Amino acid sequence: MRGETANFKVTLSNASESTVQVELGLNLGDTEAGDLGTLEYNTGSGWVAVPNDGVVTVPAGQTEFDVRIASIDDAVYEGPEDFSVTVTGIGAVQGSDTGTATIVDDGAGPGPDPDDDRPSVTISDAGTINEGDTANFKVTLSNASESTAQVELGLNLGDTEAGDLGTLEYNTGSGWVAVPNDGVVTVPAGQTEFDVRIASIDDAVYEGPEDFSVTVTGIGAVQGSDTGTATIVDDGTGPGPDPDDDRPSVTISDAGTINEGETANFKVTLSNASESTVQVELGLNLGDTETGDLGTLEYNTGCGWVAVPNDGVVTVPAGQTEFDVRIASIDDAVYEGPEDFSVTVTGIGAVQGSDTGTATIVDDGTGPGPDPDDDRPSVTISDAGTINEGETANFKVTLSNASESTVQVELGLNLGDTEAGDLGTLEYNTGCGWVAVPNDGVVTVPAGQTEFDVRIASIDDAVYEGPEDFSVTVTGIGAVQGSDTGTATIVGRWHWSGP
């Protein structure tokens, strides 16, 4: 065993009456000179180094003596080393013989604590790397070996796809070389470490953390097995000033302007595909649109239209970078004017960002297409007919459609051939009692109302004037379209058989 002493015994078959001599010789065999100490002998007077000529004098009458040599303990694995000591008779001593010895440092030697310099193998972790960077491992042997040693390298993909990694390579000092199919790497004699690397492939697909490992296993004298781990990240958390970040950002397009009764179409887009499903949250913002003016918010990720659930969460299939969102507007006969609403999309988990797509519903004839929806009210006024002088002329103003908000019209009195003194004050009643039409003629019609009354009294006098015609004109303001005139004729009672 390395570090211990090899003990030999030289024996003479017969005693001699006088001293005799023999010659001792050390034969290194496959043992290095530095692995052995000094060859010594002891003929009874203590241990003495064998002289250069190897001649040892044996005292008269002695038939045996001891020979020894120490082995040198080091931390280098050398494997079994054989050497021998040859004894050759001089003069009367006949014959020659060889005693052999083997030094072992592989744990197979005698005793309870045999020397074991066999190297154990370990491999370092590569840690976390950005996608597109290289994972670097270091294989270490605990002891140097006097001859070449071998280990086997193996790549374990873990949850990493084969296409996400390059070729496993090693460098024992002569440049980078691809690990062979059988994984066997030969480590030069005396070397206690070498490098192993594998590149990760950069792509634009978000994959999340991917773990893989490299296992090293000793072959022959090399003991043990170890695994070095690595993690590829593409979520912006990797090392360095510019870490790889393939996390998708989410956006949504505008639906633009639509006619009332049409569908607003949005498109949600992810900047990068994802290797697994991802989620976003959709939310409807009514803005100045009433709930009853919109249908159900729906999405289609490729399997048909589905109502967005109450929590708004939509799961996007792996690999998909866009999907459609829609909501129908409800057509009615009420003029509402432009109504803005929006759909907001917010990333969940790995999906980054938030965005809002806007839409405007119009019902004023300005929408897209050859037949845009137009709920703007048109205004008309009825005739008051023929009245007796002294009676009141009654008109009715009518809006073709109700309006969601107040609208305005302008009333104007046209005297015709009626004298100003023959008429009272022009008045209107939108439901809150009779009010004089203001100087500018503008009348505000409450939201939802489609008609109101207008009147003007004629003045009774004792002067014969004959039939007198006058009229009231109503003109739409803003969203109210058109203009119309209601006529009336005043007659004296003696000219008309009316009431």
C-alpha cells in the first residue's frame, strides 16, 4: 500500500563458518524512482542503506537477514506499481533470486485503512443563464492521475427542448471538441479539471425557466458521479445588463367608428408566442354608452365565439399570438349621438402590459358604409287651420325620433298678411306649462320627448279685416334635422260658420 514499507527476507540455505557476501539490486519495474525510498538491509546490527555496488556482507553462521524499502505516499493516482529486489550470490554463495512487490493506491491494499488515491469526479453548476448565452460547467478530479483517465458526460434535457440547446462540448486543454456519442472524454495525465459548455439557442418564443443538467460519471479508476445543473431564463430576470426577455406584451386594436346595430371588432395581439398557454384579462368600459346599447363581450381564440367570463380571464393557446374580440351594438330608434366605449386587455403572469382599444357608435348618418344608421330626429309642425278672430291657433311640433338627451328647435312667427296687433304672444308647452317663446326662438325639448304644443292667440276687435293668414316655422338645431311650417287663418265670425 502506498506510503508503507515493502519488507523482504533474504535466506541462505546453509550457514557458513565465515562471512559471505551477496549482491542486492533494485528493479523499478513500472514504478517511478520518486515513488520509492532507499533500499536498506539489516543483518542484525540495525538498518543500513544498501551500498552503491549492492554488496552486503552476511555474518558467519547467519542464514537470513531483512531487506526493506519504503514507498512514498502522494495524492497522485498511479494504479498498481510492480517492482522487485534481486539477490545474487557472490563467491561461495550460489544462485540468484528475485523478490517482488506491488504498491497499490486504489483502496485494495491490506489493513483497515488502505490508501486510495483514485480520483473522484465532480461537476460544477452553470447556474442561471440568459437564453442565447452559454452554460459553462467545470469537471474536477479530486486527485491527479499518473496516466490518462476517462469520464463519461451525459446531457439531461429536463424540461428543455432539444432545439433550445446546441452541442455539448469539452476542452481538456487542446481546444473545444464535441462530446462523442458515447460521452467518453479522456483526461490527460496529471490534469485535475477541464471545461464543459453548451450554448442555448435564442428565439422569440417565451418558454419560461428551462432546467437541464450535465452528468459526469467516472470510468475505471475514476470514482463517483455528479450532476451540474443549469437554468435558461427568457423573462428578463437573467444575469447581466441586458437580460433576454421573451415575455409577450399585449396590445389591442381600436374598433373605430361603427353604425349603431353593427359589431365592434377588436384584435388582441401578443408580441411573442409562448411555449405554453398564457392568460390575459379583458374588461369592458362603457364610457358614455349605456349598458342596454351593447350586447355581450365575446372572444375567439380559434375554437369559436365564447362569452368573456365574469372575471374577464381568457386563456390563449400555446404558440398563438392574436385573437379576436367583439361586441354588438343594439340598434334602436332613439337618437343618442356618438357613444364612446372601450375594451381593456391586461396581461396576467408572464404576459406584460395593458392596452385599451376604443370604439365609437354613431347614429347620425356619418357612420361607415353605404347605408349608415341615422336616428337623428326630423322636425315637423302641424297646421292650426282656420280660427275665429279672438280664438287661439294651436300647433303641434313633432320629432320623428326620441333623443337620449335634450335637443333644440327654433320657432319663428311669420305674420303673412296678419297685422302684429292681431296676434298675442307665441307660446310653447313641453310638459311644464305654457312659456313664451324667447326672442331667439330657441326651444329645448326634454330627452325622450317627441312632441310639444305651440299656440298663439288672435286678438278680437270690431274691425273687419277679412281672412288673415300667418304661420309658425320650426327649424331643427344641431342633431335635429329639417324645417317645417304650420299655417293658420284668422276669420271674422261672420265670415265662417265655424264654432
